[in-house]
Amino acid sequence: MDQPWWQKAVLYQVYLRSFADSNGDGVGDLRGVIDKLDYLDWLGVDALWLSPVTVSPDKDWGYDVSDYRDVQPVFGSLDDVDELIVEARERGMRIVLDLVPNHTSDRHPWFADARASRTARYRDWYLWADPRPDGSPPNNWRAAFGGGPAWEPTPETGQMYLHSFLPEQVDLDWWNENVRNEFDDVMRFWLDRGIAGFRLDVAHAIVKDRELRDVPNDYDKGVLVDIDETFAVLRRWRGVVDTYEEARILLGETWVMDLERLARFYGTGTDQLHLAFNFPYTFAPLEAAALRDVVEGTRAVFPPEAWPVWMLSNHDIPRFPTRTCGGDERKIRCALLALLTLRGTAVLYQGDEIGLEQVDVPLDRRRDVEVEGRDGCRTPMPWTSDGGWSDPWLPLGETTRNVEDERADPKSILNFVRDVIALRRSNADFQSGSYEPLEAPDSVWAYRRGDSTVVLNLSDEPRAYEGTTLAPCGLLADEAPGRLDRRPLADRDPHLVPEDLLERRDVRVAGIRDCDDDLVVADPAHGDGEHPARDLQRKHPRDVEIERGDGQVDVLELELHRERPRQVALEQPAARDQLLAEAHPGGLAVRERDVELLGRDQAAFDEDPAQHRPHLVREERVIQPRRLPRKAEALAQGR
């Protein structure tokens, strides 16, 4: 059975308001994300998780929803969502949306109706209770924001409603079957548009104690949760997404710090959440023993078919380069290398890939619900040395680390991350290989994934490992056990990442020739040629030949990264196709000329249209297959 896409994936969290602004109003938007898809494709991520796009009064910046089936106007429209889904898929990426099922905005029409009278249509969609005789709340539950009582009185009916967070965020009653049915339909509304799944806000606390009993003294939540019934809701949602032919995912925000409790959110491993965020790993110090203990503890308690997910930062917690690494670039690389090579799905938060640090936002510019809040991890993404924003909704921080400058620097954190993602994609060990801890000195974390080894010296001092002195930075081993490449990954030659030139089912590389027609690189399948890195760095190959099935060679015009002309020839199983290739940043786009299907054969397409859809083109429509691997792009740039 093929490994599902989400297990091999690198997900990228987009905090929409702060990612990219397309119209200069200071707020990021969907069109801004579309404009940056080529960058994300170049980076190599597989899916984008977007913070809520739905309509909201923004008391909690999107996490107080007033309409679950429409888009916040400042972000764009449903048409923009549809376009984003299509444009992302043409680049081999998927879109995951944030869903907020625990509560609605107090301005949602459901609650406007519910608070009007005790007999209102939507009254029992929310949690209500009478105050005590002295007018105090019905129990000792506390709100997460502010720490005050989690109950708010309403003069209209004399009862109090529950709010686990702000008073403007009203908890739904998930014991009500009508609420459950409505959210089934909400999910289908978005799934039918083509999204790849949901990140579920507050997935650990959906269903509250039916009897509204007091929270015990040793309880770690402000409100009492019925966890078994919460699991029942998760199983119901799994049933919804599993009805779709193409795999969709449920990614849970599971704020629990005990690994055994975390494991229960997976159920049997196949019937609840696909992925449950591992916050014990997120908050572990960058120390070998601490990280190793979390990873091995996770492996010990998870159901056999459960799949872990790892992250370092998100929109709710201080950025890891500051929180965990103290701004030390070597430590940032170590943390990212572990994130991207552990067994499991990896999640990058926007800015992680450039080592973006936490911002100290001035008091008069803070926008979060609490003064000492989350603004510092939500500031705009710096695209250029001046930020690339005009009067953004939150101030930019330090822009020394920015996308433009780091993209141009082959030894930057950004290019380091891109190389590791390319290695993860090209080496099956880092997709499905088992995790095996290795003996190592204090402060060194070493583990094997299949036949590949990762070694991290997480101390501030050199450490000896297998006869080699390790500097305080990560070292990535060769594929054969025990053969270490002693250089940090950023210093290793990018051409040595093993991969065919084009990640396409319908073509394969015959060879790359330089301007003097001397063979520089040949496809290993052809049995000739080498990979001389120093030659590749100084030469500028301009011709790529790919043989067709009939032995003929077509040479077609191609430009990579809009830099210099190249020539490409495509090998087809049948000599029936004539193709025109044209430039697209980070990939090869193909336009139809007398062909309908670019794939192995029509039968394969008929059997599984979804799998072959990116290769179906009609009437001069440009498509965008998977991006060129790291090696191919390095070659194209003459490095």
C-alpha cells in the first residue's frame, strides 16, 4: 500500500494576515498567498495550512467565526479560495483550512437568535445555565483569556452562557445533534471545493461535561471536558473526511502535555485524528536527552498505525529561534534539521525557514486580546530587506533575515531548509524509514532513519562521535551507515542530492550537456556519466536531452527561473507527443500541442484520474508539475 501523501508531507502554516499583502492595505490576503505559491513551490513544501479565512469580527483575529461558509472580505472571496486551491494543486501542493468548532462569535446569527429568548430556535446550540442564588456563576470554570469566570450573564433571559475564551467567543453545545449535523455540512462545504482537510482548533476540548461539575483542583484545563465524547466527535469527523476518494486529513490542536493522553487522540490509529500536534516536543529544550525522550516516549505509547507530527512554532507561541535557540543560527539549523528528518509529518510556521525571531511589539501597536500576548510571533513575513510591506497591521521586526537576501545566499538558513526538504523528498528513508536511536555522547542526539543517519551536537562545545570531532551544529550522514559527511548540510554541494532531473512520471533524463556539447551529467539509468560537482559549479549547461520511446531526441526551448535559455528534450513512452515547454519559476510547465494526456497511458488515467490529473491539459492550458529537484535547479543556475 502506498504511503499517504500527508505522512510524507512538509506542511507550511500561513498566518494569513501577516503572510503577503497583494493590495497594499497592510493586511495579508488570499491573493497574496497565490502570488507567493511559486516561492513555496521553490521551497518544496507539500501543503499549506491557512489560519481561518472565514468571516469574523476579529476579536480573536479570525478565531471568532460569524459565518462558516464565506470568506472574510479583507482576505478576498470564495473565488479566491477556489483559485488558490487550483493554483496550488497545479504546483503539487494542497490547501488545509483552519476550522473553529468549539465556539462561534457572539455576532453569529445563531447566537443572536439564541440569546433573545429561552425558546429561541438556536437556544440549545449553546451552553446555558442559571446563576447561583447569589448571582455568581454556576461552577468554578475559568476562561483561558484573562482567567476570569467562563460564564457571561445575559439580561435578555437571566441565564449565563459559557465562553472558554473571550466573552465574544461563545461555546457551542456539542451534545446537541443539530450542532454535529451542521458541522458535518460545514466540512463538506469546504471539502467539496477541494481542500485537503482541516486543522481543528481546540480539538482537545470540544465537548464539555454534561453536568457542568466543578473542575477538580488537579485539573489542567479551565473547563471540564468530556474526553470520551470528544473522541466520539473526532471519530464522526473522521468518517466525514474518509468518504472522499482522495485522502483528506484532520490535524488536531491537542494542547496536552502528557504523551499517553496525546496518544488517545489517535484512537486505534486510523479512526480519529490523522495527526495530533505534539506540544511536549514543541516545548522541549534544545537538549539531546530532552528531545530524545519525547521522541522515544511518543514511539512507545502511540498506536502502531498512528503517525506523529512535529512543529517548533505557530501563531500562538513565541518563535523557536528566540524561545529555544536564543537567536544562535547554528542551533536554529539543528532544530530544523531534526524537525525535517524525524519520522513523521513536519510543520513549518511561516518564517521558520529563514530563522525569523520573535518581535518585541511596542505597547501602542499590540493587537492581541491580552497585552502580553501573541503579537510577537504574528508580525509580517519579511520578504525583502525593507520588509516588503506598506503600513502593515502589525509592525515588522528585524528584517536582516528576509526571504530575498537568504534566497540569494546559498549558505543561508533558507537554502539549508530547502536542501533538507529536497533530501527528505528524494530519500525514502526520511519518508517512511523507521526511527532508531543510536548511542552517542552527552549532548549529542544521533538516530538512524532506514539506512541514513542524523547526528546533532546540541552542546556549545565540540563533541567526539565515531572518531570525528563534531562542532556544535548538525551533521547529516551518508546513506550507508557509519559514513559521515563531516560538513554541515549548508556547506555540502547541492548537486549531490540524489534525484532524477525531473520528478515526472512521463519523462526521464537522458543527459545534461554543457555549451560545448560535453557530457556533464547522465541519468544513472543509462549507465554513463558522472556527477563532478566542481565542473557543475563552473559550467553552464544549456542542453538537456531526453530520449523518446522511439529512440529519437526532441530538443525544446526552456527557460528556468527566467534567467538564461535552456534546451530540453522529453522522452515519452510513445512517440506521439510534441510538447512546448516554457518558463515557470521553480518548475517545468508544459503546454498542449496535439496531446491530451501527459502520462504513462490512457488506461492508467482512466483507472485513477485523480492521480494523473496534473498531467491532463487541454486547449493550451499551462500546467505546473512538481518542482525541479534541488540538483536540477542548481544546474540551471550554473552553480
